[in-house]
Amino acid sequence: MKFGTIALDDALGAILAHGVKCGGLSFRKGRVLGTDDLGALAAAGIGAVIAARLEPGDLGEDDAATRIATALGGAGVSVAAAFTGRVNLFATLPGLAVIDAARLDRLNRIDPAITVATVAAFVAVEPRQMVATVKIIPFAAPAAAVVAAEAVMAEAGPPVTVAGYRPLRIALIQTRLPGLSEKILDKTARVTCDRLNVLGAALDRELRCDHDTAGLAETLKGVGGADLILIAGASAIADRADVLPAAIERAGGNVVHFGMPVDPGNLLLLARLGGAPVLGLPGCARSPRLNGFDWVLQRLVAGLPVTAGEIMAMGVGGLLAEIPGRPAPRAGAPRQDSATHRRPRIAALVLAAGRSTRMGGPNKLLSPLDGIAMVARVVDAVLASSARPVVVVTGHQGEAVRAALAGRAVEFADNPQFAQGLSTSLKTGLAALPDDVDGVLVCLGDMPEVSAGVLDRLIAAYAPAEGRAICVPTFQGKRGNPVLWDRGFFGEIGALAGDVGARHLIGLHAEVVCEVAIDEAGVLADIDTPEALARLQDARRSF
């Protein structure tokens, strides 16, 4: 890749390295300069730009990031669309992030252009939480380096996966000593149930017995069929020869390991009985606070192996709580909120309430394209994207529009005031969205040439914290549709009146507008007239 100052005469197809602002001209970093751009720059008196130009053997940043991310993510992981050389990967189910750290270290050493960052190994993740991100540092990466990265990831399967929690049959045994209140045992059972519920599991049975080797051994023999056995002793385990480990061995099991380098949680026992893992719980397991027991329980419920070696490797990061009297307590330290790294929930509105006045009579949305109504073509593309939920706003000939969309996984919002203009459909659609959506793609029902890939690229570009709260597609420098709006603009959009949309708000909030260059002219093509419809139908027939 060549980088530096390039004269306009040699800048066609170059990628702007820095934004250009001059008079009314405003080009952002990353813009691929076309003929019209060069003319505008020349007219503004600019003779050269700082830009990058790809050479043979280079792979564009988005293509490189997409290829690496696709090879990186495996089961339980979804790959978002690329934007400015970045691709994020998200969990699709609750479970534990399984990271092959050794291979990721090798990958990050292949070429400085390629970087991969992930969450910590075995951290608990939720659906839509980010687990990894791929970023190409310059505007391109050497194709040979991308191939080498793919080879590393192909050696033993994808190095980033999510192991989902499984619905295990779990038994809890609690032992008693004189003076131990039954209320404490009841609380332990409730806390354990709550712990399991977070993992999508449930307590299959709870048993209680005296805290002695013979009684506990007999109770253990009665829990056949359990996938996991938990033992909360009335007294903490003090030695491998103590009551709990001795009872397990007397019942025919074997002790795998006692003790763990995690605080709280040091006195955890790992054993096996009849093929099922058995955990002797540390005293801290009676509390809902995070402790070493949680780390082992999560792995077992997720179907991951837990051996003595794995437990002994938990020391780094295993300091989970403060010991009274330790200097410089961390109680006031900031806590990372995983929600800040979750996949944004972007809904989609499909506006399908208009009267098609410029068509001269027929409802254009019901016009057939290859035998399928135009509005159905639009909705199918939206459903193929990651936007959810998809809300279709109906009005004029609403029943016919609903019939054309029969069987599709959409929600409907009827706009009885559709004759008053576009603003009423926007208000109706926004009012139908769930409270927890982060933003919305406003899609027009008469733009059937917009693909799902365009929608996903807009979603990938959305990052309000980085100044990208309104995402607009462009084709050859011209802005089109659909537009993605952060929910912070819902109030302004809802205050519109008459037959106007929200386009003018883009100019009012230019500082948070992100233009996403698209190679599809469909983002500019709405079908408003019989002539436009005929051209589209002819083009589809010839194709």
C-alpha cells in the first residue's frame, strides 16, 4: 500500500487518509475518491490530498477484516458486517467464551496490520454481548498475511467460540451438625437455585443428612442419575481425609482435587462418582456473591472439562474479594459493564402506508416483481438482515398490504392518519418499537433494490460513542436510504408534522452523521412512477 500526498491528477480511486473541509465541501476520512469528488476538490482549490492507494497483493481493510473474523468465530458466535476495517463478533447464546489464547497470540504476531482482541477466556457472556473484534490498522492488509492468519485459525477449528449452558440434572446434598439452623440450609438451597437459574439450569433434587462419613456416603448412593452433585457441608473441608472426601470415596467415587487458587473459594473439592462430577462446596457458596465455585460450576454446566490442572490455573484473576485489613481496598474501583460491549439492538421500520399518488391509481407496493409484491421484496431483505424487530407501518389498503406479507415474521402498526403524510407513519412506527431498542432503520416500502447487506453495513457503522449516531448510505457520493437513527433522535422525529420525513434532521446533526459508501445504486432508487416501475420490471426480466 502506498501512503502519502497524492496530486489530484493521480488520486482517482485513492482512499482519503484525513478528512477534507473547505468552504461547503466536506469529505470524511476513508472516502474513496471518484471523478466527481476530484472535480469538487479542484473547484475548491485543492491540488493534492493525503491518501492511500492499494497495490497488487493488498486486500482492502473491510475484506481483510471479514475474512479473518469469519475464520475466527465458531459455534455460539455471530459475525457482524465490516466497517472501516473493523468486524465485531457477538455471542448468540448464554454461556462461556472459549478462547484459544495461544493461537490468537500467533495470529496477532503475523503482521502489524492485523489485530484481534477478545474477552477473557471462560468469562460468562450473554446473547448480543461482544466477544471479539477484528481491526485492520491501515486501509489494507497484505493478502499473504490474511491467508497466513486463516491457516492459523484452521489448525484446530475456530479459536473463539461460546459454550452454551446445558439443562443438567443437578442434586444438592446438605449435611447437618447440632446447632445448625434449618433456616441456613433453606437459604443455601434458595441461593443455589438462583445460581443455577442464571445458567438456565434447575435443581433436580435436594437431600439432607447428618455430617458424618457413613450417613453422607449412603445419601450419595441415592442420587443416581444426577448429572452433577453439589455437597454443602455443615463444616468446611479441612483435609482430603475429612468427612466429605471420605464419604465420596466410601460411596465408590474418587477425589480429583482439593483446593483452588481463587479467593473466595479456596476450599473447593472436585471429585467424581459414577461418571458424574461432584463438588464439595466452600463456605462462600452459601452467599450469592461471585466466588471460585461459580467459575467451576459455569464450566461444568457449559460442558467444558474441569480437571485438577484447570483448577490450579485459575490463580491469575482469581482474587475476587478483599480480605479485611488488606491495604488499598478496591471497593470503590470502577466495574466494567458488559452491556457497553453488547451488540446494539437495531429495529427496522418499513413504511408501507402511503397512497401512491404519483402512480396514478394502483398501489405501487402491491405491484409484482418476479411474481412477488414490491413491499414483500423489501420486507424479505429486511428480514435477511440482523435488524429486529421488523415493524411494518400500514395505512392505505392496509389489509391488502398485510395479505401480501402473510407468513412473514413481522409486526404491524396501523396508521389511521396516513393521509396526513409521512410524519404520521414515522410516529406510528416509533410508538410500536420496544423500549430497549438502541436505534432504528427507517426503510421505505418502495425501495426493493436495497439488499440485506446494505442494512447490516449500516448497523456495523452505528457507534454513538464514536460519533456515529446517524448512519446514511451513499452511492457515488449521493446520500440515499434507508437511514439508521439512534434512539436519541426519536423525540425529534416524533415531533414532525405533515408530509415530511426526517431528512432535514441529518443536516441539523451533521457532527454525528456517518456516511457509509455502498456499491449498490438501489439505495437511491425509490419507485414512485409507472415509468420507474416499468424500468425495474424490464430490468428484472432481462436479468
